[in-house]
Amino acid sequence: MERGGETAGWRLRATAAQRDRRRPPPREDGDPGAGGKKRGGRRPLLPLPEARGAPLVLLYLLGLRALAQVSHRQLLSRPPAAAGPRDFSASRARYGGAAGREAAGVGGGPWQRGRVALCPGECSELMEQRLPHSLVPVVSCSAQCLGKLQVFSCYVTETSGRLKLSLEFQFWSVSIRGYLDNITAIGPRTVGSPENEVLAVNYLLEQIRGIERESTDAHKISVDIQRPTGSFSIDFLGGFTSYYANITNVVVKLEPRNGAEHAVLSNCHFDSVPNTPGASDDAVSCAVMLEILNTLSKSSQSLQHAVIFLFNGAEENILQASHGFITQHEWAKSIRAFINLEAAGVGGKELVFQTGPENPWLVQAYVVAAKHPFASVVAQEIFQSGIIPADTDFRIYRDFGNVPGIDLAFIENGYIYHTKYDTSDRILTDSIQRAGDNILAVLKYLATSEKLAKSFEYRHGNVVFFDILGLFVLAYPARVGTIMNYITSAIAFFYLSKKVLQPKPRAVHNLKKLLTAFSLTLTSWVCTLVAVLMVAMFVSFIGRALSWYTHFYVSVSLYGTAAAAKLILVHMLAKKFFYKNVNEQFLGDVFFDASLMIWSIALAVMTHMGLCSAFICTLWVAFPLLTKLMIHKEFSQKGATIKFIAMYMLGMFVPYLYMLYLSWTVFEMFTPVMGRSGSEIPPDMVLAGFIVIFTVILSSYFINFIYLVKSTKTTLVTLTTVFVVTLILVCSGIFFPYSSDAANPKPKRVFLQHTSRRFHDLDGNVVKSDSGIWINGFDYNGISHITPHVPEINDTIRTPCEEQAPFCGLPWILPVHFMFRKNWYLPASEILPRSPIQFKLLSKKLMPWNSVRLSFEVSGPSHMSLYVRPRVGSALSRWSLGDGMPVASLGGDYFVFYSHGLHAAPWHFWVELTAPEKHSDGIVSLAIAAHYFFGEDQKSPQLYALLERFPNWTFSSGWSCTYDLFVF
């Protein structure tokens, strides 16, 4: 906390109740301390009966605490006083005036205001009470909780016979919520729309200018509006090329008064996907960044390095704005590290799921500075493997800017991510508080770190990092982890070798028994995986996929019990028929060693592959081995005694606890993703596979108990009963996949495009045209649940593929055709946009080496898709997009994603093809789709009417588009 009247971090120092709306009447004795108070005078607080001694003061403090609880519960339940939802000319929300006090939940009463600008993080208020001199002892109390606001200091001191009270609260989250509410009140902020390019930009500029006016002399704030134009290729979604024109970035640089050579970047995006308010993705991050800027700018201590705040306006257009900034803005050259703020869910903890590349000092900065750490190198390796169909600006800064950074994202409640339910009221204050605490602390640490200026000296080496239950983060260099892993596996192999060789005459026999147990354990795992996947396949085949989507416990009851039962069954049969007369203690010992052997091999292999996630195997080797060495005598005793079980469980506590914690994180991320993973991947098989993996891991050191206990029939029957009952209920359809619950919706996602298509021949004549509403369900169930509500949408209208056209002649907004092979085309009337696309061939030029260059001009809406397919015998060799080398998508066609902001010039581009001398049927098929995401052309009356008929458990996003195919 800063002193000398400076604001401390993110906190507002305030008393337990705020000022009264009314001035009390003047006192008859003429004391101005009650009414008509002069500036600098004193006012009385609550009347305190004359009494002597500490008990009464303590009673008084308890009364203040109760009053603070009531007052601040009201305060949290109401938004801050702010301008109306569309009044963006007002300055940022403040708690000033009678209206502000009312919004803050502050009623009338005898509380008086001392000195305060009732605005988060600005000033402190001091309450005073005239008391008898002899009454006042010194009282202090440590941090405690008043409602949801935390008291950091609470003290009573004697000063000239007056009682002084001060309560300090974490209060800045209220200010952030004001920013968040105002940004989301603008509505969907699609790139190119007035909401995104004008209203959101003007609001951000207004807040930034207000912050600049109130900043201290220690800092200099510079603001720049960037509107870049550029192009790049990316291997995301199978590979495509992106082109953007005149999009918007709001860039703010906070630096010391005398300037700074190096900078750290904080990035958020204020645009949203069409038809959604985008509160978590990513308005809340921009609100947090505004308050961070406000807090840092008011500090009297200057930073060592600059902090650049990038509010980028085109992230949802596949990372275009960040590319425009890092490749074109003059400030980008000074950036040495960045923090990217993202979302894959709505609220909850913000997970560090990508760092680097290399630069282990960045992870160490997070470890040291973050107050509420939540990080996992496992999440990093899963995300970077491409399993999750998503990407962030992290990739752009890494690949095009060669800048290392930290990628954070909210991961909770991904069911409503990118839907109309992503509203500000669903983001809990606790989430905002956590994010602000962490990001502010890490930014301040980086902006004052000597390593930032010399980051190139600390660049090399990866790092292993993971948090322990959100309490702290363990991080160490990957090379140290490699040494630790190999040493751990070597010790385990040494132990196993010693076990096999004692006694030496039975070494071959012991090795045979160990390898048999090893093989049997692996066989049981494979059998379990196959059996559970067969159940998942059956459930998918009968049309009951995603039955667990709303009720996650169903997946555990169905697939978890099946996995556990299958494991027990395999080993129970082995015990009964294969190990019929073998000593139980020996079997328990040998199967423990078999599991240890499997984990040791996995540890060595994963370490050799360079996977940082190998630390998990280290836990599953080191702790069980230590446990075995500590209780090796109990292993030889007959039966599984209570003492043995207790000591065994205690030794396994750490790996089991961490694995349960990790499994929660994985399922929290992956379960919602299954509702938007496309129509081709059976989500039940994916989730069943994850459940089997975690079941196998968690049971790996309990297999030996199957051989130690007398019977497992009761357990097996119980698991089988639960499985059978759950399977019957799932098959009956009692578990509906989706939910329209207002408090916790889990909608089905459906995209509808009212499309008019025209196919032209080589002479430019229209040879085919049609119109319809093209429908894509985002999950494996397709439209099966929608047909009962909208009967005309059924499998008789499945979309045929136009084989001669690129991407089947369909107006894909992104090249995700491989994820959605099942879609539907409902015939509809033709649409005639008021602002139709204009597509022109400007020139055709012969080039060397039998090449032909075709130049085009396109004018149209803010979002367009270009599809290119060379004809037989031709090849696309060069074009004016990206780096000049065409990048093919999956299937061999070429895809270009285009977007522009306001007042963009017509799009000019050329393509160059090598062609045979005779090409009577043309050398290239080129199609262009225009997408109307906002404005008067967005939805036709027919599309509106169809959307109204969809059930309330769907999120149906619709827009209009045109598609034109040409042959040249």
C-alpha cells in the first residue's frame, strides 16, 4: 500500500457506511459540526452513550461491523451509478451525488462524510466521533470479512479526545463492473459494425481520457488509434489466409515521464462474435485493463518500463487486430513480453494455459507475483496439440512478433461461451477480483523487472509449472525436470531389479511373474477402454449422445462405473482361474510392482519425448515407491489390515489429490467443448476415453487390493447395477442433453444462414441458382432434437455437395467443412441485400513460365470469404495475399477470410496460376461469399420467423449471405 495520500493498489478506503443524503439540522449551540458545516469542520457520528472502558468501544465496533455488512451487501447487489445503457457521452460510473449514494445502497442516517471522492481507488474517508477523553483505548483488528468485502485494517485510536475509525475494503471490482456493464450494453460488437468501430471505441477513449486527466505527474500517457490493413496465413483450422482492412486498435502507453526503452504489453479485445454480448470474451478483460491503467497511473512511483495496453478490435476475426498491431505499430518494437487476456468460459478462475516460447523467467514472474495462481503446463501441452479447436492472440505475438508471453483465460462454464447468455451479470465479482489482483501484480512485477530489458539473456529453456490446489505454483526448469525424472525412473528400475534378483535362484521365476502381472495390467486397461468405447458407440448410434451434457454425473455413472467394473472383472477372473493357488500377499506385491513398472516406463518415455507433463508420472512413481518402502513389512502380512490401508492411503495422498484436481480442470474445459466440436466426432467416445484414462490412472495402485481382499463380488455387482440402470435411463431418453434454465443454461448451438447462390459458367452466364436457409448444428446430434419443434427441418433436406465447386459450393465463414459434414438446406425465397457485393475481373495478364495473373476488385460487407480451386491441369503458384505463397486448406482448396472496418476501400488482389496451353474449360474456379452480420441486411423476414420457432434451449445465430461462383 502506498502512503502519503496515494491510492493503494485496487482498494478504496471507506468507512462501513457512506455519507448521509441529508444534512442534520444545525445545533442550537452554534457548533457548525452538525449542520451548515464549514469546509474542514467535523461532524459527529453515531451517538455513543457515555461510558467508560474498552468493552463499550468493542461493542461499538461490533455494531459498525453489522452495519457494514448490511450496507455492503446492498452495495454488491446493485450496480454502480452509471450512464444509461446507450449514453456513452457520460464519464465513467462514480458514486457521487444523491443518485450515486442511492445506487450504492447507502441510506439515510447519522453517518456523515469526512473527505472522499466516492470513487473506487481514489481517496480515503475518515470518520470521527467526539468522545470523552477517558473513553478511548487503542484497539486494532486484523483482516476480516464484511459480507463480500474484505477489511484490511480496522483501528481505534485516541487523538485529542476523538475516536477515529478506518476500514479499508477491496472495492475496485465495483468500478470494473461499471466498465463491463457499459461495454456489454453497447450490444454485439461485430467487426465493421458501428457498435464495434464507433460506440465501443468512443467509450474506451472517454474512459482513457478521464484516467489521463487524473494521473499523477510521475507518468506519461499516450493514446493512439490504429487502423491497420494487412494479410497473413495461419495453419489454424487446417490452414487458410486472412486479409483485413481498416480494422481498429485502441493503444495506450503508460510510461515514466522521461520515457522508457522497453515495454510489456497487456492485450484484450473488445469485439465479440455476432449476436452475442461478449461479456467474458472479452469485455471483462478490457474492463480489468481499464482499471489497471487507472490504478497504475495514480501511483506516485514511476515504473521502470512502459506498459502498453492494447484494446484490439478484431480478435474474433481470427486474430487480425493483434497481427496489425505487432507487425505495423511503431510501439511494437519496444515490447519484450506480453500478457494476453482471453476466455474459454464465463468467469471462474483464469488459467495460465500457455507461456513462452521458452523464457522461463516469465513463468517465474507469475509464480512470484500472482496472488491467486492457477496454472498448468498440462493445459499448455493439450492446447498446443490442437485438440481444442481454438486459438488466441498468443500465437500472433509468438509467431509474427517473436515476443514471449503469458496466456490466461477464464475456463468455467464454457457452455455459454460465445452465446447470447454471455452477459455481465453471470461473471461473479470474485472472478473479477481474482483476475484483477493477478494481472495487476504480474504487470507491475514485469514493468519493474530488470529481466524485461535483458530478456534475451534469459530466453533459453522451457519450464515445468503447475499449481497446487490454487494455493501456490511449483515451477522449475525443464532440464532440471528431465534430470529429476530420469533419476526417479532409474531408482524405480533399480528397486524392481533388486526385487527380481532376490533370491537369485528364483530371478527368472520372479521376472516371469512380474512380466505376467505387467501384461495382465496392460491387458485389463485395453479391455476396459475397448468395452467402454463400445458402450459410447452404442449410445451414439441410438441417438442418445450428449445425455451427460447437462447432467455430468450421468457420464460418471455410465462410463465411470463401466470402466471400474471392467477392470475389477478382468482381475477377478485372473485371480480365480490364472492365480488360483497363488499366495494373496505375493499377488498384491507383484501387481503393485507391475503398476510401478508401467509408470516408470511411461516416465522415461515422456521425458525422452520432451513433454513437461511427465512430472505427473514422477508423482506416480516417487510417492508409491516411498510408500512401499515405508510399509514393506505390512505387505507381507496376511490380509489388508486397517493399519495397512490407512498407511497406504496416506502415502498415496499427494498423487491422488493432485490427479483429482487435474481431472476437475480437464473436465471443466473439455465437457463444454463437446457441445461445439462439430458433427463428425462422437463426443461420447471422447468423454468416455477421458473417463477411462482417469479411471485407469486412479486405480493403477489399487489393482493389488483385488488380489489382497477375499472377494470383490459386492463391489462388482454394485458397479454393474449402477451402470445398467444408468444405461437404461439414457436409452429411454430421460436425460435431455440441453437446458434452458435461466440460472444455468446449457444450450444447443445452431447456425442458420439465409443464402442465395449463383453458379456462373466460363462466359459469365448463370447456369444454376437457388436460395435456402443453410443450417449447421454444432454438435454430434445435428438436428434430431429440433425436428419435433420445426418439422420441415429433417434429414430429407440434407445439403448435397456441389462437387465442381470449392468447399462444396457452400458459404463457409471459416474453413471448418471437415468438422461439419452433416448440414441441411431448407428452400427459401431469394434474398436481395440492399448493399450487394460487387466482384470484378480487372485484368488478365500473361506471365513468364506459362503463368496467368488475374486481378480482381471486390466491394461488399465487412465479412467475406474467398474460395479458390485450380482447374484440372492448373496450379495456384502465387498471389498477393499473405506472404505471397498460397496455403491450401484441408481438401486442397484455398480459403481466404476477409474483413474490414468502416470506410474501407475496395479490396484488390491478384492470383497467379500455371496453366496448360489448352484450357477450354477455364483454369480456375473462384467463389466469393458475402456475410451480413449486422444492419438492415442481417436477417430476412423468413429467417426471423424460423428463428422464432426454435426451442428456448437452443442458441440459434442467424445471418444472411450470398454466394457466387465464377470460372476464369
